[in-house]
Amino acid sequence: MAYWYLFSGSRIAWHFSLVAVLALLSSPVQAAPKGGGGLNTLSQDQKVTLNDAVIVEDSYILLGDLFNNAGEKAGTKIAYAPQPGKRSHFDATWLYRVARAYGLKWRPLTLKTKALVERASQQIDREEIEDALIAHFQDQGYRDKFEIELGNRSLKIHVAANDPATIDIVGLSANRSTGRFVATMVIPANTPGAKRYRLTGRLHKLVQIPVISRRLSRGDVVKKNDIEWIDVRERTIKRGYIQDESQIIGMAARRYIQAKTPLTTSHMQRPQLVTKGGLVTISLNSGLMSLKTQGRALETGSLGDTIRVKNGRSKKIVEAIVTGAGNVKVSLLKAVALN
């Protein structure tokens, strides 16, 4: 008994052919009279060949899609096409029975002969869907800057090549406190019989934070032109990200920092102007008197820090205030003790 493939989604259903085809396959094929007629409508000098790889655009596969020189029956629908972006395989037995049913002089060379049919399509990816959702949220009065996170992150939709790849969002329902939403997507938009897809996801409000535009090594000092602003989800601010550039400019990297990394206070420290064991210039300024001498820092210090220093000549130790790179100052009272 003959069988017929009909495709609907990824399922393959068995379906009996037209009555005429059943009749043809259930009875011997008669040779056509020499004068013409019969099943074979092709001239003897035309050779029927198989198209083993076919791309179709419509929802049906035609006889002429699979067989070259199919004659006047080339436009006959013989099976449902796969869904857009999908493929279907037809084996040698099925192909041979179809050829016989329509009077085509063709037979497979081996049982491994097969044909692959692919449905041409346009792909709508996740980014396009998110853009459509954002536009719909904005139409609904959402004015803050935000981004969409779909529940299905690998979502890809294929639309028939001859259909418009347009998106319509309907039935949007969102919880403003949690950002979670449910929506229905219709593709193609404003088209009778269009497919509908259920979407779930979350809306994330965005805020801007300052980051460093270049890599920083330990001790590098941040300048104003090193700052740039990026968008981050508001919920992540709870992690302690710095939001004010004044907390960064003039500060030094405590460790290596990758460019555009959101910063916390643990990333930054005041620049170390004096290093432990390093030489320093010890200054005393009191009225008309100004004295300077060399010493060695016994501690690391940043601007304004009070550290211990040792006089290079007297070897006495006194506390001094860091005033710049390699510079400290002492009070008059401590200067006396220093000598």
C-alpha cells in the first residue's frame, strides 16, 4: 500500500494519497502506447533526475521541486513542506513510489538515495524580540532606561521567507516592583493566522556608574579623563559600586584593575606618596625660618598622613606629615627634637 508524508512542525504523519494515486500504486503500470499517452508524458529524450538538496519557500513541496523534467505535473503538490528553518528527508522507497505514481521514468540507484528538503526562512533572534518588548514598554509609559532579560535566552524564531519578519506584542502584563512580565508575541504582525508565542522575562532598570577606561596597575593614579560612564542594572548597585566620580579621581589603584570594571571602595586607595624605607625631604617652615634636611621614611604614607621619619644625620626619629611625593613636614617643636 502506498503511503504519503505530511509534515506539521517536527512530527511526520502518515497519510493516504489521493484516490487516483492509490489506484496507480495498487495496480501494475501499463506501458504507454507507441503513439503517446499513458502515464509517461515526457518525451523519450528527456531524462528525469532527482534534486537531492532542495530549498522551498512555500508550505508545500511540488513534484518539480524533487524531480527535474517532471513535465506538466511539475507544479503538483506532493507533500507538506517542513516548518520554516527546518529540514525533511525523503528516502529512496518514497521517492520511487512518487515517481511511479506520476509516471516519471526514474528509479533510485541505491537504497541510500535520498532527498533533503529545507524550508527557506528569516531568523528573528533574541535581540530583535527584546527591542520589540522595550518599544512596547515605552509605549505603555515606562520612561526609565532599562533592559529586557527573556526567560528563554536561546530563543530564535524562523519565519517563512515570503512572510514579513515583523513582531507585534500584545497582552503585556508586568509587575513594576519585581520587573517580571508575561507577554504574547505575534509573528508576522497584523497577519491573519499568524503564530503566537508566550514570552516571560524580567525588566531591569539601568543606572550609570563611573568606570576606568584603561587598565590600571597597582599604584596608578586616576585622572578625570580616565573616567567613562556605563549602564548597569540598578539591583547590582547594592554590591557597593561607586557611583560618584569624585570618589575615584585622584585615587590610586590598590591592585590591578581591568578596564571598564565596576569599582568599589576596596579597589581604590589614596596615592602612596611616601614608601617605607624611601628617602624623604624633611621640611620646617615657621615664620621667616625655613629648613630642610634628608631623612628616611619608616612607614608608607599618603597625602596628609602622619608617619615616622628618621633624620639622616642625627638618626633621631620624629613624626611628620606627608605633603607630597617624597616630602614631609615637621612642626617647630618636633624639629628641635629631630636635631
